[in-house]
Amino acid sequence: MPQEYTVAATGTVRYQHFRTQTDFKEDMWVQAAEVRPGNRAVVHHVIVFYRDPKHERPDTWVAATAPGASQ
């Protein structure tokens, strides 16, 4: 992920949306994906989508994690 997000000690955090470029020169198949939150005490869940650059909406759900998920 190209940036980190600092979570305040109190209050509510709105959903955060981050975009990252792959810089692939050609189409690629994804064989595996892993989500590893830096601090599980403050990360409720992470959902990773692939977004076709030609469309605004996410196309494919790639990886995720949530409280209680096995690693």
C-alpha cells in the first residue's frame, strides 16, 4: 500500500479508500493475495478490489480480512 493511515485513540473513523498503481505493462493473473494489517487492535476489516482503469466501479474482489479471520 502506498500510504499509511494513523488511527486516533478515540472517536470514529470513516471508511478509508486507497488506490495504488500496479505499473504492469501487460495483463497479469493474480495467483495469491495476502492482507496483513499492521495493528489488528485498530483495523476492523480490509477489502481489496481490482478496478479496471476504464471503469469507476470496482470489478473484482481480490482479498480481505476481518476480526476472527484465520490467517
